[in-house]
Amino acid sequence: MLNPYSRAPPGSSISLVGYPAPASPGSGLPISQDVLLMQKGMLMRKVRSKNWKKLRYFRLQEDGMTVWHARQVGGRAKASFSISDVDTVRNGHESELLRSLAEEFPLEQGFTIVFHGRRSNLDLVANSVEEAQIWMKGLQLLVDFVTSMDQQERLDQWLSDWFQRGDKNQDGRMSFQEVQRLLRLMNVEMEQEYAFQLFQAADTSQSDTLEGQEFIEFYKALTKRVEVQELFGNFSADGQKLTLLEFVDFLQEEQKEGDHASDLALALIDRHEPSESGKLRHVLSMDGFLSYLYSKDGDIFNPSCLPIYQDMTQPLNHYYINSSHNTYLVGDQLCGQSSVEGYIRALKRGCRCVEVDVWDGPTGEPVVYHGHTLTSRILFKEVVATLAQYAFQTSDYPVILSLENHCSWEQQEIIAHHLTEILGEQLLSTTLDGQLPTQLPSPEELRKKILVKGKKLRTLEEDLEEEEEPETEIEGDQEPELESQFESETQELSPRSKDKNEKKSKAILCPSLSALVVYTKTVSFYNFTHSREHYRFYELSSFSETKAKNLIKETGNEFVQHNAWQLSRVYPSGLRTDSSNYNPQEFWNAGCQMVAMNVQTAGLEMDIYDGLFRQNGGCGYVLKPDFLRDTQSSFQPERPISPFKAQTLLIQVISGQQLPKVDKTKEGSIVDPLVRVEIFGVRPDTTRQETSYVENNGFNPYWGQTLCFQLLVPELAMLRFLVKDYNWKSRNDFIGQYTLPWTCMQQGYRHIHLLSKDGTSLHPASLFVHICMLEGLREEVES
């Protein structure tokens, strides 16, 4: 590992860190007639609600990467969004809000800008269809360009953005005063004399300003990676290059790449060496070495875990399933907005279990909302149409529609009709082969299928036996009282209430809707013994977070065994009216598959959730460890014991690169960063440690500190790297984070590319670390 050493020049409080040299600021932007017209600017109507529709002047800036807006042409403009913030552009017909205003504005003149993360969509209405098309096509062209950028192009663009910000008078060059201001914007604290030395060295034209290439030379001097140069020198005999054998040694000794290091070295040289002659000679220059370390190949997240790499042919209950709670809500649980956008966002981020609360609508059409609250309402058929469109855009694996049915007989029939007619072949309405299975089908067998999870009048066996016979009469009234409902967010019941509740649900359930429930029949939970004796593998129960926690504490091993043959769903407490989240980890520890989250709320809990489901192609299914798939498992989530393989984990936090400001409104403020490493897993493994803070340096802080962790059950561990701005007066402020499973972590010298609170990229902000995993606990390792 690297040792701490002096990195900063005399009189400077920063150390010099960086990346491979960029090419030139702002090169390669796509130019089209649409883009040129966007740069001239247009008046459009910004729409926030049915009552808020105001004219604004939107203009694409000369850099082609940012859009500004003003209240009028020539008015004071402010930044609206960056092209890199945009996920996609939709036409007006796809916007709930614009559809509601169709009588006022032609839908062809409207369009929606959808952003990454949880930022609200931007609905705009142009003055003509032609102008709407200009912006839609121009924006999509730029979004596609940004999406296709490689690492070098992204760095070029990042540098171009900084040049634009630093060039205050926009004359295409920077004076020393502008450079000083830029350094503060970039989180750099540097003595004026040293900054001026770098400035003069880069100013080869001696014009007292920096232009294109001169600014790049200044950047290269500013971002010299001393710690990487030292590492390079440790393996390079001449200090100029790594020969193939030297690079293989590095990959085997430090990166723990094993026997395939020779083949890997050739592939990495071919991918990252910028010099053609270097590629031919199979050598790696310092720039190529930096490129490798900063790329996906040098990332802490193992690239082999990014595509679908797990066995997808096991029963559904053997997987963790990405699940959403009250998916229709985009705000809180009491007064929040219900929107199909909630389903679009959940499905696009990989959710495979979405929830629908359906109630009788006043016009005969069922509506979706959080019952007995002030949340707004949307039509059930619009939710189903959204599912049909977006269910399999991110993942081909099955979507489970968790149906909380609160409807009368008549509107249940409408629900069944919409599901059947709108979903068509996507809807699974019978077993896969018409035969009675002995276990749940696999995600692979259920590709492109939507499963309805809900109550069912009969068993699957009865359905298959009587498929050709007329439907049996339903007990009780055909127009039941609405309060005699299924248990909402299924209550956990005592055995004495069993008959009463079963009769209650049988009295109101419409046969056509019941028939659509196949492999995911919901049943009330009484206790694990009752489930083993009376329930079938295709029946599942829901647990409130409080009930699930108590079961884990009191009968943890029984819960593990239960989840090895049946599906379980956990949902947030009703007290979480602010749509906050619980930590999903303790439920995963017991093998619970569908741990439902309020995905609209960012924070630590969603960082952990996103971290787990980042692997396996982001398909929404992650195979549980083998000891959580065994119905005879002895695993105790609260008190884990051998034969699990304990590990000691050593993490050297070396340095940081280009950390963003916490308060971007304060030009002169510089962050004091520290790094906290948090581990979430079984209770004994859950811990955290942190480095000291580095004063006034967010550009290239150096820590060089090693943290040691011991893990009893590493297979369940999640690691979160959190960067904070030290503040002795109050709680430290969030700068960035990255969370990943222990099973997807690479050893050796690695970069960690930081994410925002919202889970979006903070490129090029990163940490440089060294990871070492050792078998056994620390005492065993040391002995």
C-alpha cells in the first residue's frame, strides 16, 4: 500500500492530483439546424399545474450543454438545466399534466423534459408544432451525444464547463484574476504566489491570459497525480512505462487478478494505452495507467457483476426482488400527488414489484390513491397502460403487480377487464404449461410477464381441476359493503380470526379478478407453524416493518426457513407519513424477498437499496446467498455463527479528486472533506469508521489512512463510502456517496466514482482507495 508522503509544494495547502490530460475544451459538439435555433432562443410556456402556466424565454447556451431561461427576451437569465441532467424527452401525449390541458394547448405543441434522479419533470408548450419539434429533436440529439461520451470526452466536457464558468467576461481567455476565482469555484485553496507560477508556466504566448491549449496545460499542472506516479514507479523499471510483464506483476500482486492476468493485461493495454506504438509494443505509459485506474476496469465495482451474471433459473423466492411501496405516490403519504410518473420512475430504475391501491371511482372507473387521505387520484386504467408501456424497458424479468383491492363487485370486474385487455399477452393468467407446479417458476421462465398479486377465491389446484367447468357461485351478497375488505397491507392475524377473515374476503371477491392471481396469492400470516402446515408455495404474506423486526428477533431462523420456500413482502409502517424509509438490510438478512421502499425518497436507506440492485444488469432480481435458499438452513440472522467464512477487510483511503462544493452559492467557501466507511450486514458486522478531515481542499485531498473491518457474514454485507464536509459547529454536510455489495467489490487500487444524494453521478468526483480482503478474523490473520 502507499505510505503518506509530502505532496504539496511549499506554501500550498493542496496536493496535486489529476487524470489523463484532456484534449481540448468544448470539442465535438453535434451541430444541427435544431441546435442552432435553440441557441437563438424561443419563448415557450412553462407549465407546473392546471393553474400555473407562464411564458418564459429558453435558450441553449453557446457551450451546447446548458439551457438558461428568463422571464422575457433580453431579461435576466438563470440556469435552468444541464444536458447531462436530462434522461429523455417525451412528447406532449405522454404527459399527464399536458393531457389534462389538451383543450387549452394542442398536445403536439407540448413536450416533457425528464431528468435523472428524482427531479420533477419540466413540461413546456411551444408556440407551434414546428418549434416543439426543434426542441425535442435538438435536445434528444444532445442527450444522445452526452450519453455516448467515453471517459475522455466526458473529461473534455467537464473541463470546457469549468472554462466557461471561469471566463467571467466570456472573451474566450482567462486572466490571472479569473483563474484565482476559478480555483475557489473548483474547491482549491492555493497560495497566490504558487498559483501565479503555474499560470505563468502555462502562458506560453505571454499574453497574461490563458487560452484553449494553455488552459489545458495549466489544468495538467494542477492535476498531477503524485500518488499514482509513485505507484507507477514501484512497478516500472525505467519510470517511463510498464512493460507487459511489469503490468502483469501489478495486476497479480496488487489487483489480485489471478491466473488470467496475462490475457487481461493485453486487453487493458489495448483499451487504455493512448499511443499506437505503445499498443504495438504491449507497454503502458503513465497516461494509459491513469486511464485504466480511472475506468470501469479500475473501478471498485467488479465489471463482471454489471451484466446479468447470476443463475436466473431458480424459483422466484430464491431472489431479492426490487420492490416499491405505494408506487403511485411521488410525495408524502397524506397529501402527496398520485401520478403514473411514480410507476414510470420505479420501473425505469429496475423495480419489479409495484403497488396499486384501487378504490371505486365516482364515474364507474376504478381510481388509484392512498385511501382515506388527501392524496390525489389517478385512473386505474392509466396505471395499467403505463405498466404495459414501461414494464420491460429496463428489465425483461417479471413484474409483480401488488394489488390492494378496495372496490365493489362491479368495479372489480372493470379492473379484471382492464388488466386483460390492456396487458394482453403480457399478463400471466394461468400456469405456464397448464400443469400444477411443485415450486415457483423462475425469473427466466417468466420473462416479459406481469403477475397479479392479490386475494384468490380458490386454490391453484382447484383452478386447474375445474378450468373447463362453469364458475361456482360466490358466497354472500354480490354487492358487499366497502368496509368489508381484504386486509389492507395484510394485517398479521391470530388463528382465532382466521375463519372470519377468510369468509369476509370470499364474500366480496369477483371471480374474474380472482382468476388472474396465479403464482402470487396473498394470505394472512398467523405464525410459521401455521404457514408450514396450511399454506402452499404460491401463497405469500405481507408484514409490516414492526412485525417483521419482531419475528426476526424472536424466531429469526424460522423466518429464514419460511423465506426459503415462500415469498414474503415487507412494507413501511403507516407512521411513515413523510414517505421515509427503513433500512432494508435486516429484512434481507432473514431472506425476505420483496422489501418495499418509498423509492421517491432519497437517503441512506435508498443508497443501500440501489447499491444491492446495481448488480446483475440492474434487472431487479438478485440471487440470495445459498444459506438463505435452504429450507433446512441453521442461519440465525441475529446471532450468526460458523460455518460462514469470516473476513478481515482493510481499506486504505488514499485521496479524493474534484469533490463538489456543498454550498455552491458561496464562491469562496472550500470544503474540509472526511471519508466515512459504513458497513451494513448482520448486526455484529454493522459498523462505521472515518478518516480525519483535510482542511480547505475539495480538489485533491489526501488522507492515506487505513481502516480495518471484521465481517462474520461478508456475503450479506453492503459497503457505503460517504464523503462529508467537516463542520465542528453542526452535523457534517453530505458531499457524495457510493454503495455496493461486498460480493461485487474488487481488490487492489481502485477508484470510487461518487454519487449525489439523489443517486446521480457527480462526475468527475471520486475517491482513490486500496482494498485488501483477508480470510479469517484479524486475530487469526495476525497469528
